[in-house]
Amino acid sequence: MTNGINTRELIVDILLKIDEEGEHSHIALGNVLAKYQFLPKQDRAFITRVVEGTLEYRIRLDYIINAFSRIRTEKMKPVIREILRSAVYQMIYMDSVPDPAACNEAVSLTQKRGFYNLKPFVNGVLRTLSRDRDTVVFPSRDENLVLSLSVQYSMPEELVERWLTDFGEEKTEKILADFLTERETTVRCRGYSDSPESVMESMRAQGAVVTPAPYLPYACRISGYDHLYALDAFVDGRIMVQDVSSMLAAQAVAPRKGDYIIDMCAAPGGKSIHLGDMMEGYGTVDARDISDYKIGLIEENIARTGVINVQTRVQDAAVFDVDSEISADVVLADVPCSGYGVIGRKPEIKYRMTRQRQEELILLQRQILDRAADYVKPRGVLVFSTCTIAVEENEDNMLWFLQNHPFILESLDPYIPQELHCESTSLGYLQLLPGIHGTDGFFMARFRRK
């Protein structure tokens, strides 16, 4: 507790906003950290670690809790459930937190939140876990591989089963393990008049640890900094927070100076600004999205970076815009998707996405691709991308598009690093997999209009 602020209570409140109110984890966490900026760096790091860890390991934590509780987690009151989950995470995964401290804080918080009569229950579960944690029997791989991987890597069984079918056991386990690894912030050193080396040196001079990211010389990973706004390179607009996979999508677009590009689902604007930079200020990137809020996110980044050839517009990507018909040299359709490729950054995705929701998304993706096709000039380029690893949303949509529109696939090999060249890239598409390629899960395909 610092300055009267109970960090563990903040953690429980954040988890409730995510689980009960459906808020995105990075937004719920970011709002609290922004509100309590005065907290010491150590306290903010503790809040971040416990919130993210409790979310990431929820299925495994519930399995452990259920081994010691007479009431299953799904039957518990939401506040008690999150108190127990976050306490068990500290006990199992944080050597810096002694078991008695985690237990006592959880019991005190139970009383503070008005559940005095449940103090013995919370105390009993945590004390028994502390004493008998080695007695927990986890599912056997030999008897039930899907359940075993689900509990080990805290991934819903349905997703494990689907990925085992799509990628096989070895790749699936690498994907699952990668989702649970700690992630540094990946940034693109931008600008055509400033070298990546000078931008990286600026960040090092302010105490950040900077290491190269794979594939692209202008991509790096940073850690050890207090806050992005404390880095001059960020404030001055010389870096964009962007995963390498997103940067590779811009490489696949391969814009020429003077092109007119429509980025159909552009928020928060990372790819749009990247494309504008690649054209060195020439041409136009028409960055569109569905709402004023999303356009506001893009405009914030435009203002911070000072990019001069990116313009914004509120436009529903699924609705035909007659003024854009056959007007674009390149269209980038980075469509809404299940987000399975970025579970490592947004762990709540794995608990929320359903088959029905995914089927609705596939219909929306095809609507957007229909519109995207309408806007491409003859011999123009369409790049289709997602941040998912779902075959139904990626390869299946790619084949559907080819069957229904006058486009052909065009090789990605001239536009992406040689380390990524493979049979599929020579045909015109690439599926990046977490744990395999060192990036988020991401799909891209490059089409040329006949």
C-alpha cells in the first residue's frame, strides 16, 4: 500500500472491469496507471505484472483453485473469484511475494469489499494451497492431450483442438508457449531523414534497453523505460509502437512515391504513417475508419509524428463509397478479425471469441474485401491482412476472394526479407506464427488486379 492506495485492490478492480464489464485489458490497465501516475515505478510494475499474469494464466489458476475449493470458480462471486485468482498468481508465479503476505492481503481485501463472512473461505483455500501445492495433479498428455495443453498453457480447449488440427502438436505447443512469454515493446524507428541508429541511441541515452527486432533494420525492441512519454523519441514522433508483423504488411504494400493509397481500417494509424514514410512525404494515404473515436486515434499519431501525406476520413469499410471506385493505386484491407495472433498482448481475446462471433467476422471480412476490390485501379494492388492465425479467416478468405474477383496473387518475395521466403510467399501470401517467426501472429496476401 502506497499513499493510502491499495495496489491489490486496484488489481481486482481492473480484473473485474475486464472480466465482468468486457473492457479491453490494455485500456483498463492503462486508465488506472494513468490515474495513479504518482505511484512509484515498482508499484505500477507490480500492478501490471499481476493483472497481465492473472489474465494470461486464468484457466490454470482456476484449475489450481478448484483443487482446493469446495466451490468451483465459475460459481463464486466475481470479486472473490478475482481476489483468489490474483492471490494464487502471486503465490505460484512471483517469488518476490511470500505466501503469507499474498494470503493476508487477500483476506483483508475480502473484508474490505464487504464479504466478512467469506474471510474463512478465502483464508482456507490459500492456506491449503500454500501447504499442499505439490499435491495438485494436472491432466496427463497421454490420456488427454487437448486438456493437458489447455491447462498447462491456459488456453481454451476448443482453440487448442483447432490449432492441433491446423498446425500439428509441435507448432501448436510453440504458439501456446509464446503467448505466455514476457513481451518487450516493439517500435519502428521512422523517418527518411533520420537513421534508425540515431533514434536507437537517443533511447539508450535516456536509459532504455534497446535490442534489434528481427527482419527489419528499422525495427527494435525496448524495455527498462518508465513510460513512453518519458522518451524524447516518442514525444518527438521519431518512433511508432508497432509489431514487426505490422511493419511487414507495409513492406508487402510496397508503395511508390506519388501513389494514392486507401487504408480501409486504419486506426490507430501505424501502417498508414509507415506507408506515408515509405513514400517520403509524396503521394497520399487515405486513412479511414468507422468512427470519430478511431479517427481521433489516427489524428493523434499524425499530430505527434508530423507526417504530411496522411489524411483521415470517417468511412465504414463495409459500405460502398462511390467516389473511391477504381481510384486507388493500392488498397490495404487490414480487416477486423478474431485477434488470435495477438493473444500474447491481449489475453482476454482467448476467453471471449466464440464460433458464432468468428463466423460473423468472416462475413464482415468478405464485405470489406468486396469493397476493397471496387476501389483498386486496373493493374493496381490490394493487400489483405489480419492479426489472426485462424485458417478460416486467412487462407479460406484468400481463396474465396480469388474465386469471386478479377485478381491474381502476386509474389511477396520482392518485398519482404529473404529469411521469410518460402513456398507460400512465392505464391503471394504469408502466415506468421508466434513462437515460430518471432512476431505476433499475422497473415498477409498481395493481390494484383487483372
